[in-house]
Amino acid sequence: MEYRKFKNVIVARIDKGEEILTEIKNIALKENIKLANINALGAVGDVVVGVFKTVEKKYYSNSFKGDFEIVSLTGSINTMNNEFYSHLHMSIGNEDGQIFGGHLSKAIVSATCEMFIYVIDGEVDRYFDEEIGLNLFEF
């Protein structure tokens, strides 16, 4: 992975074999990012995405292996208990034009991933909401 910083924007290239969430965390910790918006595109070969079932308060994951284009990768960097936290969703498309997606748990790059991280001057922490079962923004 390599990246360059332009004022409040980081442009990153995540390389073949690297895991996207791991590289986002590496950048955030190195650059001391407390709040940011992320979007990216590229290609992945091993992905785990899920859906949160609100009644059960539980994530259900789907794994995909093969050749996939990142149709959309969007999310945030912020903090929880003043520690790094990220929340991303990814949609991937296969050679038949089928799209799969959800909450991102794992994504291994198969060719490249071009990412833009828009750093926001500020901090928003998270807390665990018992009723909903998720980590929510705390203002």
C-alpha cells in the first residue's frame, strides 16, 4: 500500500494481496485520523460482507471468492472509546453483472484498490446501544 496526502484528502493505492480494512487502519493510525469519509473502487477476490438482522441484533455474513469489481466502497473512520473504529459497506459485481454487498468484514485485493479518504477536522466517538445492538455515533 502506498498513499499521498493532499491537505485533508489522502489518496491511497492498496495492492494485490492486501486486506482493505487492515490498510485503512494502518493509514488512520499513522496519520492520527479521528474522523473521515472513505470511498473506493478496484478489484477483490476474497470478500466477506454481511447484513445486520435488527430483530436478532446479529450480523449474518456471506463470503465470496473469485473475480469481483468493487462497484462501491463507502464508509467512515471515527473512534469508539477514543480508539480507532471504522464502518464500511461494499458492493461487488461479478462477470455476469450480479451485485452482492453489505457490511464489510474482509476484502482481499486481487488487482488494485484506489481509495480516497476525506479527513474531517473533528472527532465523533461511538457507544454501544443496547436497544438497537449496534455501535452508534455519540454526540
